Amino acid sequence: MVTQAYAQEAAAPAEEHVEAPADDAAHAEEAVHAEDAAHAEDGAHADPTHDTHATTEAHGDAGHSDVFPPFDPATFPSQLLWLAITFGALYLLMSKLALPRIGGILENRKTLIDTDLAAADADRQKTDAAIAAYEKALAEAKAKAQGIANQTREAIQADLSAKRSAAEADLTAKVSAAEARIAQTKAEALTHVDEIAAETAQAVVGQLVGDVPPASVRAAVAKVKG
């Protein structure tokens, strides 16, 4: 289309080229606009997003500023508005969803911990009761064993004492009987001493001087004894 525009300009009558300078300027401007329109139409057929990019560039150039957007005072109202909206949405999200879930988790954990602590305390009480019962049973067993040992020792001592008393009594009786027999034997022996002495003296005297009457010998022995 640009070629056609140039061809039309070339085919125009020669008198148009000799018009006043104002007409030349008008024709030049029209040619430029025609060329721009032709380029725009070609670009529109070549790239469908050309108009969008052109509009964006136009707006960007119109609103261009050297200040960083978050620090631009012109954007403060919109920033505050979006801050309030974001904070409200975040608050609603936290209060309706996150915080109840966190609170439920903490409550469940607290319940579990309390339950575990109660179970541990119950187990501790059971253990203490079992230890106390064991110690009591052990003390009773020790006391019973001590009592049995004392009874056994006393029984053994009583039996030993009884046996010792019986042995001593039997020994005493035997000693008394032996002493009685010794005394009887001694008494019997003493009753025959005179006869033995008389017979012995008679035998000795008979060997020395001959036969001697037994009466004389007994009298002599009695005289010596008395």
C-alpha cells in the first residue's frame, strides 16, 4: 500500500507540484499520515497484539515517573486500600481457618498430655502401692521367720535342758548307786578285815613258832587294832 501511495503521487499532474508551499506541506503531511496508516495496517495484519502494545506503551509513557512506585505519593491511597483489604482478608483467613485449627491441635495435644500424665500418675500410684505391699509382706515374712526361729531356738533349748536335766539326774542316780555300792563293799570289806588279819597273823606266827590257837591270834589282832 505504500508503493501504491507513491505511485499515485508520481502519477499526479505536474501542476500539483508547482502549487504554493502551503499545499506542498499539506500533501507531505497527508503522505506521512498515509504511510503511517499503511504501516499500521500492515503491522495489524502481521501482529494482532500491535494495538495492545502500542496502547500500553502510550499509557506507560504518559504515566512514567522517576519515583519508585511504592514510594510515589500518588499511589498511597491505592496502596492503603489494598493494604486494608489484604489485612482484612488475612485476618478473616486466620480467625476462621488457621487459628481454630491451631487451637484445636493445641487442645488435642493438651488433652493427650493430660491423659498421659494422668495415666503416668496412676501407674506411679500402683507402683507405690505394690512396693508398699511388697515391703509389708517382706516385713511380715521377716517377723514370721524371726518368730519361727525364736520358737525353734526355745524349743531346742528346752529340749536340751530337759535332756541335760535327765542326763544329770541319771548320772546323779548312778553316782549315788555307785557310792552306795562302794560304801557297802567297804563296809563288807571292813567286817572281814579282822578275820583276814587274824588268819594272816596266824599263818605268819605258825610259820615262825608253830601252831598257835586261833583265839590267841584274834585277841592279839584285836589288841593291836584297839
